[in-house]
Amino acid sequence: MELNLLLDGVSCNPGPWGRHCLTAAYCAEKIAGACGNMDTEKVYILGLLHDIGRKFGVRHLGHVSDGYTYMKSLGYDEVAKVCLTHSFPNHIVDEYIGKFDVSNEELTLIKKELKKMVYDEYDWLIQLSDCLADVEGILDIEERMRDVRKRYGFYPQDKWDSNLRLMHYFEKKMNRDIYLVCEKETFAPVSPLLCGQVQKDDKITVRKVESLKEVQLSIFDM
């Protein structure tokens, strides 16, 4: 069901953001498993849908409010929460990197709901996984932040430091290197969707495979 939501989202707004979500979900699942006391299925779903607001078009801060509102409308409250929290490790809306392409009503919603939220390990893990996840695989977290700073011209130091603290927090919890746990050198995002089925239309081609994690979705590359 959750992967179908992502597939539907990418069909509405085709692009590589779907593969970013697959990578974030994978990282979250691997790290949660290595921690030993977290729900791996839950974090996989949260990672898969944290950017679902991109379904509604090419938006920057707007994807946060879109995702939150959409998931709340479906009754997915925990997913709605990470749609909001994944962009704000310090609870500070002004640390968002990108265009503030939201209405006054949307911005008020983001600030109001964010203020009420108490972060837990699931929020922290999706924030970290979002930083690690590239469309082609897993990046060094500092390399990713440097790339963002280069593209947008800035990266708030407090946000930078918070992301590194999250990485160190989970490395200490796992007692393992984060990149080894996530198999940084070998992982590439694929989709576990529609095993044993073939579905074809103008935008999607899925081939029949034996393994859940071998299905390639061409739509994620559009």
C-alpha cells in the first residue's frame, strides 16, 4: 500500500525524487535493524513517504505542507509527522534550504504544527536518512551538505552540526560505522513493487522478477 502511494506520487510528478525516497527508506531500515530496538517496517514506510508532498508538483517548502496535509487526510498521522519534521532538525523553519514557496496559510500551518511536535528517534532517523539519501545511492553526509551549500549558496551551521550529531548518535547506538551499515559502496535504489506482476502504461514499465528488490521503475528516472 505505502509503495503504491509513492508510485502514484511519482506518476503525478515524475522525477528522481522517488529514488531518493527508496534510498532514504533503505537507510532507515538498515540503521533501525542495527539499533535493535526500533521497528524496521515502520521506519521503512516513514522513509518511503517522507517526501510524498512532491506528488503535487515541483515545490520547495511547499512539499512539506503538501505532504503533511495529504497524509493527515488519509489518517497516516505518523507519516504526516515526518513529512513535516524531516526538514527541520532544530525545529526552526527559517533553517529550510530552498524557496519559501508557500502561502501565508501554509506557512502558518507548518509553524503551528511544528511547534507542537516532540521529536523521537523515528523523526531523528528519517532526518538522518534524508541527508544520506541520493538518487543514485548513498552519499557521505558532509559531501551531500557541501553539495547543497554549493547549489543554494548557504547551509545553516546549526543545521549542519545537528545532522552530524544525528549521525554520531546512531553510530554510537549501533556501535558501527553508518556507511558500513547502509552498504554505501554497493547500494543502488530499486523498488520492491509488484513482484510477480507486469504492469505497463505510458509512464511505467515493470518487469516480472523473482526477488522483491529487483524491480526497476523507469518512472523514477523521468
